[in-house]
Amino acid sequence: MNAASDDPLPPDAVEVGRVLGAWGIPGGIKVKPYAADPQALFSSRRWYVEPPMVPAGPAVPGVRGAVPLPRLLRITEARSQGEWVVARAQELPDRKAAEAMSGARILVSRASFPTPDADEFYWIDLIGLAVVNREGAPLGTVVGLIETGPHCVLRLARAEGEGAERLIPFVNAYVDRVDLGGRCIHVDWDPAD
């Protein structure tokens, strides 16, 4: 199992999950997807691997202990198993190889994501968009989203000197439209809030 330098990370790679550990005997892995609906994992048969995030100390890219991580996993089988995704890949011939993947981050090309419905958006596509109200007043830039259960909430970074971040529920009552091409979200929101 070698880190493949000829399989570069695509420029549109998005981290979609983390390997929890080995699954089964023949080299399967158990992945914790970051999305409630892990279709991005199922829509791609090429999963890119990044080493686990290490809080402190030097990291050696593509190496976990003494076992090099593959740069690319060519997925032969993937399915839901409760809240996890279990998968097998050509590059993981046995349980030892799968165990070495524990903690690795899984990324897939954004281009391989399934096409969302007209009124649905991937979080990754909303981050970085400007937000303006109906009067055209800038409210901030989306820096993240919060999942609250019933709906998501946009986290906006305000312009420097305007105070703490702004939170706007991402629901039809407040969001008039999302213009991905124009990189802007139009909302019904008072700038004083």
C-alpha cells in the first residue's frame, strides 16, 4: 500500500467523512459521513485520503505510523450501515491495511456530488457567499452553517468593526433567493439585527 503521487487531490475536493476504523475481515472500512444523507460518498468511486488532523507536532503527509496511507481509494463497494458508511477498496487488501486508515479524512470531488433539487444547496456551495437584504444592504459573508434539527442557520462574518457574527435562519421566511452564479444570498433581514 503506497501513497500514490500520480493521483493528485482534485482542486474541488471536499472533505465528506472520516474513517472510524476497520470493518469486517477482508479490509473494509467504517466511515462517519459528515452529512445526514451521505450521497456524496455513494456517487463517487474515487475517494481521496488525507491523514488525520493532528493537534500538535509535525505531521508527515500520507503516513500513519509506519504504514503509508493510499492517496486514492478506488471503491468497489459502499453501503449504509446505520449512521455509518461501510466500504471496501482495491487498495485495502486486508484488515491490517484497513486498520491503518483509522482517523483518515475522506474527500471526494465536488463535481461527483449528485445534482441537488432546485431548492436544495450543498453547504460547501453557500460558504463564501455574500448576503444582502432586500434593500441591498450588505449583511456579511457566509462562514458556516449550523444544523439545529428543524432547519439550518447561516453564520455570517460581518464587516470588520460591526460586532459579532450574525445568524440568519436558512428558511423561506427569511431567504428570498440564492444566486450561486452571482455568489449572493438575498434575504429579508433588518441590518440592525
